[in-house]
Amino acid sequence: MTNAKMTLKEAVQKWVGEFNAVPQSLISRAIKNDIDDFSELTKPTAGKMVWSNELQGEFEIVSIENEVAILDVDGEEKEVDVNDLHLEHEEFLPIWGTMWRFGSSLDENWTRENLEIVSQCGFRIYEDHEENDIYIGIDGAGYDFYESHWTPLYKARGLQWHSNN
């Protein structure tokens, strides 16, 4: 199939197919001895639950703009510096059993420069400090990952496809 006849979904599938899928069990075993070499880079985004040191509680983010987060605090909106917030996750790694490394250093570098955008696409982002690699994972299951995550990431990345229309 040539690029001129490729649908958006096919282009996204081809792009994601170039990534390296890594079973999370391998990552878990690798970081067991030195968890400090593996850190999460995911940024807080609207709709996520976060812990606020300033407000001493867990709240949902209504919106974020210019490093200021608006939190829903018992039905009232409160402004907090985004650097005060910590994402709340049940587990250190995403619940989906696979994580991915990009097949291209261009994608990896773009991700490092656009952590908030990648986070907004629903990915959790990690860095292996020893290898200087970026891993992404999905904290979800039971729905279409292409529609919910991969296609928005593809579009945010600014990648082009040519439809057959």
C-alpha cells in the first residue's frame, strides 16, 4: 500500500508498528534493583486527580493555563501553582501490560520537548536514566487505544498522511 492510498488509521498503525513494545514485567524486574534510575515524567492535565501540597488533599484538575491549575475543591474552583501538584496513580507503572519505546530518536526527542502534550493524549511517560530512553504507557484497558491515544498523539506530533479522497 502506498502512502497516497493510506487512511489516517492505517498511517497511525504503521507509525505505532515501528515502536518497540516492551512487556511491563521486564521493566518491573529491571527497576526492582534500582528504582531511582526510572522516573515518571507525566505532567498533570485537565480531568486528572492530583495531590496538592498547598491544599493538603486530592482534587480533580479543571484546567491548566500558564502554570496555574484550577482545581475542583468541593464544588469551588481554587487556583494552585502546577508545580505544587503530584499525580495520583494506584500503581507506579500503567495498568496496561505493555509499554513502548519509540522507533525513532526524532519521536523520542519530540516527546521530551512536549511532555504536556503527550500527557494530554493519555500517556504516562517514563525515563530510564541509565539508558537515557523514554517509555510511554497507557493507564487503561477495554477501549480503542488508537482512537483515544495513538491517533491524537500522531496528530499532535504533526505527522502527515495522504488520504485516498
